[in-house]
Amino acid sequence: MSEEDIENEFDKNHRIKGALYPYDNKKRKECEPQWTKLKAALSDDHIKNIAITSSYDTGKTSFLKSFFKKEYDDSEYKFITIPTFSEKQKDIDEENLEKNVINQLLFSEDPRKFPDSRIDRIHVHSNWWILFIWATLWTLGGLVFSLTSTASTFWNNNADRKGTILGMALIISLWLIYHVVHNSYKLSWNARASLGPVELSGADNKSGIKQSDQNLFILYGDEIKYYFHKSKVKYVILEDMDRFNNIDIFQKLRELNNNINESQILHNKKVVFIYTLSDAIFRDEKIEGETNLVNENKAAENKAKFFDYVVSLMPLDNLNSSEKVFREEIAKYQDVGDLNISDNILLGISLYISDRREIACIIADIDTYLRNLNRVQEELELQLKDEQPDFGDKLFAAMIYKNVYPRDFDNLSKGKSHLGYFLQEVDTLKEYIYNNYEKLEGYSYTQYENNESIANLLEVIWDNYDTFSSDKKLDVKLQNAVKYIKNVNVLRYLLAENLIEGDFYEFISPTQFESLSSPEQITFVQNALARHRSDTDFEINDESATDKIIKMLDAIGIDYNYVYSSSILEKLIQYGDDGSVSQMIEGMSEVGRGATGKDKERFIDNKIRFINKVITWLYDHESEIDDGDFILLGYPMYEYWPEYFVEALKNKDYRPNAIRYALDYFAKDGEIESEYDSSLIGYLIKAGYIDQYEAEIDNSRLSDEDKEIVRKRIKDIAKDVARNQ
């Protein structure tokens, strides 16, 4: 990567794009009057405990870092961050706080600056320092030897031998000194590795006092005072103290601050503790002896009790919407800006997500994704410009899901994701609505009938959720997935806007456009591999996706008996793949063969609708298909499923296509046997469809000669039928 490429990763303030650390370049005029108030408070000798309060993610740390960077020398202040992700008070104790404060104060400094400290720490010695010690010892030894009587005559005899011995002594002594220096300073301490170099055990080597019985601030009180005496630190900033969710901690810290400032060893040096926290940590309390009454002033009283001065930061952004923050982050990336994320989507999601760090992660992920698609740039541009005008919105939605629901996102690859399973089973939900339409009335169902989008499908489910969730015929895993979506607002919003659909996997996979791109497609292939015979037509709207699936199926060596997709059958006919077409029709003939009653009627109707769709496609693309490929469908239909024409002619919706294709097949295939012709034409005559058949002959694409042949054959069959009746 060139220097120019690296430079492009930074914004105009030379801050890496997507960085999550706090700013330290805020200007004083941006932070007034809080800047002046804090400066004045620090100059007051009586103020030693200051609280910086505001709601979460309003820039408290950025304000303080900018303030101290511009107002004080680096050696005069120290930030202490208490790392914790827990929001449960029981998981965070005061002892943990004490360890971390002491750890970050005492063990972060060069031990050589604190020679009187009783805490043993690891000393780092460079090779140059060891060489210096070695050279010094030999120099002193040489000076002492030069004062002896033998020094002047030492080299007179056996100089070579003595030189060899001296060389070996130099090498051996260097090795010995190296190990002596390192081993003599090896630590024998009463501590364990943890958050930082060492975690204090809380035990005193002399007294053996147990950690749980001793306040660590008292146990290490002398060390802490000695630290402030030897260092230049006057201001200690304790960040995010509200995370401990325990106001008793402030009492301990105030006591520590008082002990430090009252110590004679500091020689009147003032040490100030500055705390960043949310006001929410201070709460109202119930009045003793009363059931429903609370002391409404208790929160304010506690805050005033613990601190000498409070500086409140005003949020710089709209508390109700983070749209401005989203736009600021998007503006840092040219490619992301070119996506043209819809204003209404940006505003909508900004009402749910307000954390600046989270927003930075989302936009950085979008940029990473886009730049990872260089190898498929042509396909990406097609999506952006022609095929999918909402590409930017859908990519935005995918990255929001990835960041807001990291656990469910991680479970996608494990097959345990609620969203993944929901998208996989969308057709099951549609079938559920189709089978229960009589129970589903109202506006949402009317909307769904007009548009079977995921958003409208979910609206029907929400309006009938009690019925849906209590239906024991439905898969429990699917019910749980829908329940999950119902209870998470951001994901529910994204689905309601149709921003997460069947093509979702295209936006989270770095190999999009190169492999299967939706959970439905993956499941479809998995079922075919497992020889699971489906009875639902798997329609694929994207022609390129159909090509990819067929390519994968062929590479696997699939048995097309178990492939049930009109989209794939159409492609196979277009390819002229008669073997695979025959396998698909043979497999279709087996679907529902053993069913009875209404189930049998449903299976037959689904299959007739399937073939009708393929025949419609054949005539829509007739000019693109050779005559030989055009009749590929006919032979396996006669071979494996002759009942199709009989069943199709019973329904006025399917009859025209059935008759039309039969006539063209008769005309194009001169070698067709008459057995099935007779059964078909005989049925038409018996059922009284002969007039319709005559009309189809006149309207067909048959040549005049072929029309006469067909009419003659019909008349002959009609005579046979009449004779046998």
C-alpha cells in the first residue's frame, strides 16, 4: 500500500476514518461556558472533587481531553478508565475499582522514578545497560590490577596464552553479568496478572491481611501518597464512573482524595479528582416507613454531597435524532456518499440509533464492504444504476443489522440466526396465510393481497399474532424467529421498510455476485442434495442467480428428480438439456402421488399451475428457442405425466395453454405415438371441448397443412369414440 493510499484513510483533521477514540482537538469556543467554568474551578484551592455530568455519548471525554491538552502539561494530569461492559451492579464491586485505580496509578510509571517504593516491579534493562555494567566492572578491575606490582610484567611471558584466557574471561563474564542482572531483579510479588501489568491481591506480606478484610486504598495509602509526591500529576480524571451503578464508590474516592491532600508529604500540593458520569446514577429513594412516597430531592442531595463542583455538559446534537451524526460520518467517505442513502431511511434509523461510536462503526463497515468489491465492480455498478436503485438503502440496513444485533449476525453462519431462519421460511409463512385466508381479514390482509412483500406479510402476522403464535401446526423455530423480530424495534423497522429481503445475503458476504446469495437459495440446494422432494415452486426472479444455481447443481451432480423450480426448468429448456428436463418432470409426477382428498387437489393444482407458467414462458420467448428445444417439455409430459392434459382441460384458467401447446407439439413431433393423442382428443370430445379445440386450431401457429392433419386426426378419433359409446 502506498503512502497516498494510507493518507486517504484519514479525514481532514488527520483522524483515521471510523476511529472510535475520543477527540482531543475541540476548540475552546465550542465548549463554552463549561471550559471557563472548569478552568476557574481548578484554580479554587477548596475544590478537590469535580463532577462532569451529562447524558451518555455527549462528548465528556472529548471535552476533557481537549481541555487538558490545551491548558496543562501532559505530566500534570492522568486519565483513569475503569474497563467494564457489565450493567449489573452485582458483577462490579468496589474492590475492583480500587485495584484498577491503584494499578493505573502505581504500575503505569517508570519504577526508577520511585526509588523508595516498596512495591516490587519488573525492571527493563537494555543490552546497552548490561554492556555498560560489564565494561565498568572490567575497567575498575583493570585500574585496580594496574596498581599491583605484577601489572608491568604481566604480558612479558606467555602473552598469547594469557590473551586467550583473558578473551574467554571477557565472554564468560558478559554471559554471567547478563543473567545476574536479569535474575537479580526478577519479581517475587504478591499479585496476579489482570487489567494492566498487575492485579493487586490486597494482601500485606507482613501482616497477611486478607483482601476482603482490607480497604486497598488504605493498604496502599502510603504508596499512593508517595506517587503524587514524586510525580507531577495534580489532576486525576476518572472516566465513566456511572458504569459501576453504585454511589458508595464516590464516598471511597472522596475519602482517598482527602487523605492525599491532607498528607504532609505532598507539601501543600493540591490533587483534584474529576469524575465523568451520568446524572442517572443518582436516584430518588423511598421515604423510610412509607410505601409509595419517595424523597424527590434525594438524587440532587447526593450529588451535592459527594462533589465540590459540578460542570454540566449540554448535548451538542439533537437528543431525539442522530441524523446529523450519520451525515457527518457519511461525508468522510466518498464511496458511501455516492450511495445516496434515502433521506427518509436515514432519518428513520436516526430515531433508533444515537451512539456516535456505533454510528461510526456502521458507516465504516459500509465503506469496507464497498471497497471489498473491486473484483466485481461491474456487477456492483449494475446493481447501483439499473437493477437495484435501492442498493444503498439495503446495504445500509445490512450493516445496521450487523452492528445492532452482533450475536444474531454471528449465528447466520451457524444456521442459528432468527433473521436467517425467518428469511429462509418466508414461503412457509406465505403458505400459512394462503391456507388461513378466511381468518385473516382487515386492512393488512388487503394490502398483502395487492403486494406480497415481507413488510405486508409481517403486518398480517402482527395483526393476527395470537393466532399465529398459538398454532401448533407451525414450526416452533419459525414462531420463535417471528417472536424475536416482533420484540426488536430496529430490525422490525428495517423489515417494515422492505430493506431486508431475500437478497439480504448479497450485502453481508464479500463474495456476493459469485455464489448463492440468499438463505432461500441455499436451503433450496440443500433440500435437493438431501433428496427432499418439495411441493412448492421455487421461483427465482434474477436470471443470473438461476444460472449460478444450475451451475452449482451440475457441479454437485444433482439428481434433477428432486429439483422443483419453474425458473430452473425454463433455463434447462433454453439450454436444450433434455436429460435434466426429463428428470424434473419425472420427479414432479411423483409429488403428491399418494395424497387423497383436498391434499391431492392442492398438489394437482400446484403442479398444473407450475406447467402453465412454463408454457407461458415458452410462448413469451418462442423467438429465442429452437423448435427442438420448444418440444423438450412435451415428451417427458407424455412419458411420465400424461394426466396433465386431462387435469389442465378441467380448469378454464389452464385450458388454453394446454390445448395450444398440445397442438404445436403434435405438429412439431411427427414421431409421436397415437396412444396418448387418442386419450387426450377422446377426452376433449367426451368432455364437450371439441369446439374450443377447433377454435384453438384456427388460432394456432400451425401451418395450413398441419391444421388439416390435426383436424383429420380429431375426426377419426371422434368417430372411434362415437362407435365405442
